[in-house]
Amino acid sequence: MDVIDDLVANNRDFAASLPAGHLDVRPSRRLAIVTCMDSRLDVFAALGLRDGEAHVLRNAGGVITDDVIRSLAVSQRRLGTRAVMLIHHNDCGMEALTDDGFRAELQQATGVAPAFAIESFSDLDADVRQSILRVRRSAFLLHRDLVRGFVYDVDTHHLREISVDAED
Amino acid sequence: MDVIDDLVANNRDFAASLPAGHLDVRPSRRLAIVTCMDSRLDVFAALGLRDGEAHVLRNAGGVITDDVIRSLAVSQRRLGTRAVMLIHHNDCGMEALTDDGFRAELQQATGVAPAFAIESFSDLDADVRQSILRVRRSAFLLHRDLVRGFVYDVDTHHLREISVDAED
């Protein structure tokens, strides 16, 4: 069976096992979580999150890009969230490449260099701090005071908080 | 207790309940899922997904932006995924705004108009088709043939597939 057909069949069982019911579009915990697309991080399970509680944003690396700022602006200005929780993780695919290398690879394959940064990184904790600062310094966001950053260990499933120097 | 402290405490219980163990960084189902940040969609539960199986990308609307193309390019070219599953949903916050309106709101609040599209939409099924086409037509992706689009009903938890005309 095709992999997508397989998940559609799983969804049929899931939907049949639950009562229908409506939850508000505005997250009840007034929280947005930004994390990596990594397949080993089940955000709802790992944080004990339930339906309707928090927005979950995910991309390669869990970095704060324009698309994340766009999403957080909508989340805060229209859907009532306040706090931002950033989660990076160890053994990340983004540590195994460089912007120069991957841009060259894309240009060689397509003839065109991408107009966007790849957002590779080599220092995990520093990249979390960088993401915290990008949130704190984006004028498009309503709330920039309640932002905290973490590293998730994909082997032990533990979160570790990353502190940012007070002067930032 | 602070909302983030609350989730960190949940994570402590979660990590303690599981054995440590390593899974490969490359998703075993060779699949990337792109969906909305909406708080009512627990992707792992709704699709019967397990750790290590698929990349999960999420933003406001579940639309294909440059950041999603960046992430899918890394996912396919470095981490071995092939298929792309797109999931939008009903009662989406992005249907309640317009690009013009939200751009004006940001400009009024900050003095600066954003350099990115807001990606609002009014026709849900058409927006899924638009996202399918953006994947199919991005030269940066290695695999563009196995892409399917769905709408998730946040009340009944059911997926509905969106067909794309053969000529696209």
C-alpha cells in the first residue's frame, strides 16, 4: 500500500474512535510552539499537549524565518497567543550542511541559486539563542517578552532550557 | 504555573515513561507532511504516525512558502523523503483575513509593510490545489510526482482528499 493511503486508513480509524466536537480556533493556552520538522519529535505527546491548546509551527531546523514571523504575527494578532516556546534538537539534519554547500548544490541541480538562506548551523545552543533574539526583535509581533528556548534530546526525550544573557 | 513550565513538567513525565533509544534522522516512511499550525490537529495521533516515520512542516495555513520549499529541499535531497502530503483544514484563521487588510494592519502598527505575502485564502479546496501546484513546479525539489492534498475536518477529525485536474 502507498504510504499516504496507509496514513489515510489510520485517520479513518482515528476519526471513528472519537466523538465529533468543536474547539475554538484560538489556542486555549495562548501559546505558539516553534520547532523542527524532525520525525522523532511528536510535539503533542512530548509536551503533554491536548487538542486546542497551542499553535505548532515546524520547519527545517525550527528556525525563525520570515514564514515563522508571518505565522506568529497571525497567531498573536488574530488568534490571541502570547508566549512563544522554541525547541531545537540534537542530531539535526541542518548541522550536516552549510549554506554555501547546499546553495551550490541547488544551483548545480537547477541552474538557479535560491533567493533564501538555507539556515544551516553548527552550534545548536547558539542557534536557539539566535532564534530567541529574532523573535524578540521582530516589530511585527505583538508579544516578545514571553519567549523561551529549549533543546530536545531525540534519544532521551528530555528538554533542556537555553538561557540568554540578560543584556540581550 | 507558567504555561511553558507546565509543558516542561509534562515533558519530564513523558521522558521518564520511555526508554532511551536512537532512531535514524532519515524518516523511515520517506514522507514529508505539510500542514497548518492549527492547535486542533495532532498530526501524529490523527494519522497514526510513529516517531521516526515522517517530517512534519507546519505554518499559518499549511501553505507552500519559500520556507517550506527550503525545508522540503533539505528533506528530499539530504534526508531521503520522496512523497509529500499536504493537509489544510476547515475553520482556518487564514480564511478570516485578507492580504491587503493584514498588511495594512502590520504597516499601521509598525510603520513598515512586510516584504512577504500573508497567504490568506477564501476558497479552501482551491488553496490546497494551489499548494499542490507549488510543490509540483518547484525546481528545487527532487521529487514532485508523489504529492497529494487533503482537507482535515477539525470537528469530525476526518480527512478528505482534494483532486487536481489531470492537465495540471
